[in-house]
Amino acid sequence: MLTRYLAIVLVFLLVLLQYDLWLGEGSLTAAWKLDNSIEIQQRQNTRLLERNKALEAEVKDLKSGLQAIEERARSELGMIKEDETFFQVIEK
């Protein structure tokens, strides 16, 4: 009879410990969700780092030479140099 009560108490303690492991505050599911959010954040950080490198290279080009400034003025603002003729091709 005593062994039966002891077995019931031990099973109850085991279930209680398993509850904390699977559903408690520091559970495995919470850890899995945290790992997933860390992975997403790392991918976003990598993408932003690549964008920052491209912007840094563009700023360096704009600061160092007139060629990048001229190229931007031509493509974005439609500017031309003196004594140049502008041709616009319109496709149907």
C-alpha cells in the first residue's frame, strides 16, 4: 500500500516537472520560438549590413570624384554637358 502511494506521488512529481519543461516560463517551446526570432533577426541584420555597405561605397564615390556626380546628374536629372546634343529615343 505504501509503495502504491509512493508511486502515485512520484508520478505526480514527474508530471509536475514535465509541465515546467514543456509549458512553463522557460520551456522548450519558448526556447524554440526565441531561436526562431534570433534567426530572423540575423537574416535581417545581414541584409541591412549589405545595404549599408552599398550606401557606404556610393558615398565614397560621391566624395572622391566628379565622375560619380556627373553620372548621377545625367541619369537622375537628365543633365548634359556643354556642346553636347541630347537625343531622346521613344519606343512604340
